[in-house]
Amino acid sequence: MQQSIQSVCVIGAGTMGSGIALSAAQSGFPVILFDINQAVLDKAITSVQKNLQFLVDKQKISAGEKETVFNRIQFISEIHQCKADVIIEAIIEKTEAKVSVFNQLAAVNSADTIFASNTSSLSISDIQAHVDHPERVVGMHFFNPAHVMKLVEVVKGAQTAEAVAQQIYDLCLRLKKTPVMCKDAPGFIVNRVARHYYLEAMKLVETGVAGLETVDEVMEASGFKMGPFRLMDLIGMDINLTVSQSLYEAFDKAERFTPSPLQIDKVAKGDLGKKTGKGFYQY
């Protein structure tokens, strides 16, 4: 096991992946950001530049620092170039897809390379059971937007080595994040607790108790930075629904985790939130 993580590779250049890459680059790490889709990579480049320019405009960094941070990131579309001390995947929420990409990466990296999954709901133990050297597989769950939000859940699977979990915990500190260590369990900590923030909010609307705008206003007036409906639009309706469905199955279809028909309908229509221009709100 390497003594200290010196390089980072992020797999998946969507909103979450590009945010993780930016966070690492801001902390001085050389970063590889990979995506098989060039259009997604191009969008990530624009997003990273936009976020850095925002910091320049707010006088948080200089124009020179913006260029330095940006130049720490390599945007690539060839997976054989994905070599680093730690590889963080931020791809589709399907166990098979995550296992497949980790096994492809195992072929071009050393056995010491740490594989971290940004999954928000899938079992780390299930993922690592099908990956070479499962002891180096760990959960590293960021929150959106990853370059802003401080919390990171470090999740230990059944076979995760203590040294690996500790290195990821230490990496989070170097990224100026607030890590919390937990064992693998459905929804980990945050999504397990927060699930009812979304589900009960939608139930209020479904039963006609209150409108979604009212629910959001009340929750924000109560101290939450964002109401449940605005937050679901930010996260992405499809992603949020997938987590609900995952917990529903993991808890043997317990009624309290039943996915909302309101959200299922939104996903079926393609109204996924901010990323599509329409969710519970119009953008």
C-alpha cells in the first residue's frame, strides 16, 4: 500500500465527477478526468472553467490561480490512460457497471491502487466481491456540488482494509472535506436518514395537504438550506428515485421506503430537474 496518495483519477465526467475532479485540483493534486463520451468531457471542461471563473469574480482566487488549477486536470477518453494512486468512479448507479470499470482499471494499475466508489446507495461489499484485490475497494460518497459540499461518507465494505479506509479518510482531509467513517449499509448514513425528507414531502403533495412550493418554503424557513423539491431537482430526479428504489429493495419492500408515484411519473416523462430544464420546477 502506498504511503501517501499523490494522484487522483475520476471516472465519469458528469456533474458529480467534474466536481470531484475540480475539488482535487484545487487541493493541488494532478487529476485525470475520464469519460468515454467526448461530448460529456467537453461539457465538463466548460463547467470547470465556469466554476473557476466564479471564484475569480468573487476574488477568491486570481486569474493565474485559475489557470494553474485548470491545468492540473487532464480530460481524457482513453481508459488505458487512467493510472493513479486512487481512482474514484462516479458513473451510473449499477453494480455491474462499477464492477466492470474497476476490473478494466485493475488491468492497467498496480494492486496498490485504491478503487473508491462514489455510489450513494449500492453495496460496497457487493461491488468489491467481484473485483481483484477487494481489500482496496472503498466507498467515497461525495455530495452535490462536490467542489462545494464538505461532507464525504467513507464507507467500509466487508473486505475493505482498515489502512485503505484510513487513507481515503486522510485524503478527504487533504481535500478540505469533512469525512465521516461508516460501515456498509443500505443508504449509508445520509441517504438512510434523508430518504423521508423526500418521501414524506411528496406524500404531502400527493394527498393534497400542501403544494410543493409551500413545503419548500416551510422547510427553508425552518433552517434547511434547500427544500426537498428544489433539492430533488438539483440532485436529479432519476438519481434520487434510484436511491429510493434501492433502499426499498434492500429493506424487503418496507412501506416507509416506497418510491413516490409522483417522482416515478416525473422520471417517466424525462422531467429530471435542472439538468433537463424541468422537474418539480421549470428552469
